[in-house]
Amino acid sequence: MLIIWRGFGWLVPLIAFAGFLVMQLSLDALYGEEYYSNNEWPKLAAVLASSFIIALLGYYLNFRKRITVTDESTGKSKKSPAHALFFIPIQFWAIILPALFFYFESHIAEVEAKETVLIQSPKVHDLYSTDFSKVFEGANPEYKYGVLRVASLSPNGVTVQISELTYNLKTGVNKDVREGKTSEVSYYLSNEYDTQFSISELSELHSKGVIFAVDR
């Protein structure tokens, strides 16, 4: 996506990114790794703090420091163009940023609710995108993202196949699911590696974000 700005409008995404990054690094350092990702309030605090700084910046640049230019030929005066991002003056992003945050949070919550239903009523060939390092001992901590596919169901639980391919980023798993590679038998380790989980265990892994996507 092409980012268009005028003046210091480019500072808006930089401030927003810095707000989330500083909050994550500081809280993870204080309370342990993944504290930030496992709690919602730090993200809300980050977006509110960023919005406050953006509002102050917009006020300073577009009101206090904005220049008035006089056309010598006509004698008419007009203000110089406002510092803006996507043609929207900086100060308005102090409202837009939280609105976007709450929209995406609402969408994520809706997706998670749907996935919870799928986890609690599994079907053969359901796909669980998973952080293997949090499930299996000896999993490669660098290339840790893979897929569990439901192979069979029984009164004792859910038996899953384990993908042979693993990635260092979640995007690798997401791409394989999207392109249908995960439907191929050769994508998974042999049956001797199939593993059984109870539905409650799978639900717990999902609630903790270890299973980070469910597809049917």
C-alpha cells in the first residue's frame, strides 16, 4: 500500500508503531516474554498514548506553527497546506487511530469466537495452525510454526497429523493453508507421529494462542 503524506504526516504511522513497540518491549522485560501479546490492556494503552501524542503534534504543526501566506498580486491571505497523512490532517488521526484499533479488535474477537466453536466440535481434516515449540518437546524453536490436521475422532479425543514442513514465521503456514498444500498427504509426517489431544487440551492451546488459526 502506498503511503501518501504531506509535511510531517509520515510521523503518524511512526508514532503509532513506536507506541506499540515500546509498550511490548518494556512490559515483556518487566513481566516476562509474551506478557504483551497475552493481554489486551497494553495494546489499548499504547493506542491511547500514541493518539494523545499525535493530537499534540497536529495541534502544534497545524495550528500553532502553520504559516499564513499572502499573495502579493491579490493581497489575499491563506494558510499553508496542513501536515497530513492520506490527505487527512495529522490531528484527526488521533480519532481515526483508536477507531481502527477497536474495529480490528472487534473483528479479531469475532474470528476467535468462531474458531472456538470449531475447536469444540472438531471434524476430520480441520486444520490447526500451531506453535509447535509450545506443544512438542524438541521442536525447533526457530522454525516452530506448523499445522496439525485432524485425522480421526474418538470418545477419547482428537487424533491429529503433524506437518513435516515448519516455518519461522506464521505467514508461511498461512500461505500453505490458503494455497491448499495442507490437503496433501505428503505434507504430514507418517502415521507413527500422529498425536492425540482431548478437546479441552485443544481449547486451552487455542485460548493461549498456541493454536493461532483454525480452518475447516
